[in-house]
Amino acid sequence: MTYQNIIFEKDRRVAILTVNRPEKRNALNLATRREILEAVTSLGKNPDLGVLVVTGAGDKAFISGSDLTEFGRMSPLECYDFVNTYGQRLYTRLEELDIPVIAMINGLCLGGGCEVALACDIRIASDNAKFGQPEILLGVIPGGGATQRLPRLVGQGAAREIIFTGDMIDATEAWRIGLVNRVVPAGELKKVTMEMAQKIAARGSLSLRMAKRALRMSQEIGVTAGLAFEALAETAAFCSPDRKEGVDAFFEKRQPAFHDKEKGGT
């Protein structure tokens, strides 16, 4: 598939999705959102990929938000349809991917861009990154999930301050409140992110899927039901050849080769 607004490539078992509109600070227009959704959907059909990394082209912006030239022309009904299809549904599709998703955040991460990062499992930021939900400054509110995902990540107080003020925060503050997992020098961002991605991708794919599903359940249901789901997920992982390979490798003091037997067991 040839894309016009994104670059979609593979490095061993890691897929890399780059929003490629640097002249627009990687702002998300409708065409870009469609391509992201198509690329993300295609990942579910490729069992050879273990991790997705999402980033933006250049060093100025991860994703600076939605393309306001399109947003400003929408009618109320068009806005509602957009939010339900290429807004919330796009981010939820990213969040629901079975494989772990890492946001590699370079530069501006604002509005819809911050909502993309919130839908990822892990966020690694360069030390020049800036974060914010500036929708309130335009007379609207975040419509891609920030009112739901941001407080779950950083707490109600910090989320309300970010959303109510529309102010940007720097990478150090984002790390302090738990919005990002790590902050690294800009020149080391790709190296650190890809090292983590390759490390995770080397794990057993079924155990990663089960762990991610159980973690998502922890945000949706109570502890008792969550523990019951965890027990079922652990049983599913236990039944795969990956479990035998992992245990054998431990006692043989070697690195496990999970993916040599993966296709027969998952």
C-alpha cells in the first residue's frame, strides 16, 4: 500500500508508523487519519509484527493536533460524525491493538496528537517535547478521548489543569505527572525507543497479548472481575509452546526463542 501522508515501515518485528506532514507540523487532516486507520487495521493481519512505534517526521513535532483548515469548515453533524469515526474510533483502534504501541514523541504533542500518545501503551519523549490540550482556547473541548484517558493516566487534578487552561507543559513536567515514561535527549530518542521496541518484540507474542488485554481490563472493570480475567489470560498463555520454551530457556541459561514455535501455538 502506498501512502501519501504517512510512512509505514518495518524493522524486524517492529512496525514504525510516521506521520509525514512536517510542513504542517504533522497536523492530522482527514486523509492522514484514514491512512493511519488503514495501516493500524492491517497490523492485525500480520502475526510477524510484535510492536508498533508511532512518531512524526522531523524534529519539530510528533503531531501538533488536528488540521484546523478542515475542522473549521465542519457543520455540527459533520463534527459529530468525524469524532465518532476518525476521532475517537481511530484512537480506540490504536489502543485496542493486540501488540504493544510505543509513542516516540519528538517536539510538539498537542491536541489530537496528545490524544494519539494517550492511546499508546508507552510514551518516550525527547527533552524538547511539549504537551498540551489547547482545544479550550478555540472554544471547544478535546474530542478524541483526552477527557477520559488523560485523568486515568495523570490523575483528575493534573488532567483538569491541562484541559481547563489549554497551557503547554514541557517534557520534564510531563514526566513528573506520569504523562510520559521516559525523557531522553533528542539525539537519543530513536535509539532508546527502538531498543525498547525490539526488546518487547522479542517476548512471546501470546503472553504480550494476554498481558495487554488484562491491563486494559483493569481500567474497565473492578478488581474481582479483573483478577478473574487475569486468571483466564494466564491460563491461555500457559497453554502455548512459548511457556515451555521460556521455562526451558531459563533452566538452560539461554535466551528464549519464542517466535520459532509461535505459529503453531498461537
